[in-house]
Amino acid sequence: MAAVACGFVMAMLDVTIVNVALKAMQNSLAISLTTLVWVVDAYTLSFAALLLLGGALANRYGSKTIYLLGLALFVAASALCALAATPAMLIAARLAQGVGAALFMPSSLSLLTLAFPPGPLRTRMIGLWGSLVSAAMALGPCVGGVLVDAIGWRGIFWVNLPVGVVGLWLTRRHVARSPRHAGPLNGAGHLFAATALAALSLTLIQGPSLGWTSPAIVASAMATIAATAAFVLRERFARYRILSAALLGERRFVAGSLLGLAINFGILAEIFLISLYLQQQRGSSPLATGFQLFPLMAMFGIGNLATARVSARLGSRGALLAGLALATLGSAALLAIDVLPYGAIALCIGVANFGAGLAIPAMNLVVMQAARPEDANLAAASLNASRQIGSLVGVAIASVVLHSFADAGRATAAGFAIIAAAYAGGFAVVVRAIKPG
């Protein structure tokens, strides 16, 4: 459990730590809001674009081998982030971090799933695994605030080195080798997917600064459409597909993947917006912001721990509906963020995060139970890819909203309205696509 959690813990720790350090990075490297979004989304872009390839490589070469390779690359890239002297160097190192995460993330969940037999034990282990990850997210703001305050923003990347080294040692010593399933890697399909995500990122992130009708943005939008169409056509007619027909024909798998996109859209957009809001609108230091965010992030873990009990009473579908309803209501209440005291803001975000935390393990379980054993790596990779696409788009849309309003308070309120809509969309998917029982 500890071995396979290390990679996911680092990946999630990086998300919340980086958001606390955004203002310090901006001041240190004299970078614009658009470039700051690239620092966040460069990691998510390569992560999301290569997750399915990471799942295919884990199938071919074994989950343990690919997990170790991803951990090693992530640790090396974290050191490069800490040593970056320019925004371009930092963004390039963040891209490399995303590649490492794309390798170890699908292997982490599939190694865990294969290690425990189906039934209550596996359910408890997936819930515990999710809780460890949520604990890392909760601790991220505090750890980040302390590191930024004590030694500067570079410390947030150095902290990955000891975690990664421990993960490498535990995995080599305690994790058994997993079976290999020979099959094609489908390079063209992965290239089309990566191109579509890169073009989409360019469109959303650079659109506000270059202008939505500028030649570069129009061209990148057209490239997004063309690459997406090429990916869909290739998947429809190719002899060997990236995602098997059995997975795509499984209603629970498709619904779970859409839920992953909606939930991560809401979570990452929220963290990005509230971190900047507390520091820029309410004057909090990185240290104060970290401690203000800690109880809010901790609600993810509390929600994860509650999933098993709620699922026992209501089933996975009931846990999903309850969690998404709370997330929607908590986010919608923040339409009034500019007139709310911090205590009320914390209560609303805490409710939303508890709801999201309640839904995530149930979502993981629905997807992994829908997959055949030979599809476990690809199912995990696909779920995580959809979640990272949600993260990528969530931060980019949050940036678009911030650019669209002169008043940062109104912009933050508009952002939370969009977040509430995303959670509500996830609720509708569960009602329509996941049957009771």
C-alpha cells in the first residue's frame, strides 16, 4: 500500500503545493498570469496526454517496471524544477514531471487492484489508498506554505526527492512483478490525442492574451478539432484500438470517466482560484494561505474515509449522488464569495470538498469493477487521463474567467458558478448512466 501510494502522493502533493507558491513564483521570476497558468498546466498537459500510453506500456512491460521508471523520471524532473532559472526552464521541467506521472499513475492503481481479491478487502484498500492521496493534498498547502516562507518556492520541488526515493526502495523490495500482456502501442492514436490536448491548452491559455480571433488562436482551435476528429476516426476504424471495445461498451466505465473529468475540473479550478483569491484579494501570505487551505483540503480525506460506510448503506451509486450533490451546493454558495467572511467561505469549500472526496473512491470502484482483469491498466489509465483533462481544462477556464473580469472578486464568483455547473453535470451522468444496484 505504501509503495504504490508514493507516486500518487507525490503527484497530488505537487498540485496543492504549487498553487500555494504561485504568487512567490510570479514575483521571483517576473512572470505574467498567462505564464503562471502554463507552470500549472504544463505538468497536467503531458500527464493527461500520455496517461493512456503509460497504461499501454504497463500492459506490455509490466506495471512494476513502468511504475519504477515513472517514479525515477518524476524525481529527476522535480530536481530540475527546483534548479530552474527562467520561466521556460521551469515549464519544460514541469512537462517532464508530467511524463513521469503519466507512467506511474495507471500502474499505481492497477498494482493495487491486482494485489487484493475482489470484495470488501479491495474496497477498503482502494478507500485507504484514496485517503492517503487526499491526506497528501490536505498537507500540501501547509507544507508548501512553510517551505515557501522558510526557503522559497524552490523548496516545494525538493520535497519530492525523499518521497520518491522511499517509493523506489519500497517498490523494488515489496511489490511483486505483474503479468505482461503483449499488444501494439498504437503510436498514431497517442500522437493525435497529445496533439489535441496541446492545441486545446494553447487555445484556452493564450486566448485571453492574444485575442480569441487572432490567427494563432484560430489555428490552434482548428488543430484541436482536426486532431480530435483524427483520434476518433482512428479509434473507430483501426484494427488495434487504444481502448478496447469491451471497455467502451461498458456503460459504467464511460460514465466513470466522464465523472472523473467533471470532478477534477471542479477540484483543480477551485484550488487555483481560492489560492490566488486569498493571496491577492485578502492579502494572505503563502504561509497563512497554506494553513487556511489545510482544513479545506483535509475534507477530501474525510470524504474518502466516509465512502465505505455510505456505500454500505446506499451503494456506490448513492455515494456518488450524495457526494456530487454536496459538491454542487457548496460551490454554488460561493457565488457570494465577496461578501462572505473567511469562516463562511471555508464552510462552503469544506462541504464541496467533502462531497468530492465522498464521490472519488466510489467512482474509482465503479470504473475498476467494470474492467476485465486484462483491461485493468488501460481502465486505470483512461480514468486518470479523463481526470487530468478535467484538471487541465479547469485551470485554463479559471484563467479565462480571471482575464474576463476587471474585479477579481466577481471573477472568482463566476469561476465557482462554472465549478458548480461541472459538479451538477456529473450528478446528471450518475442519474442517467449508472443503474441502482
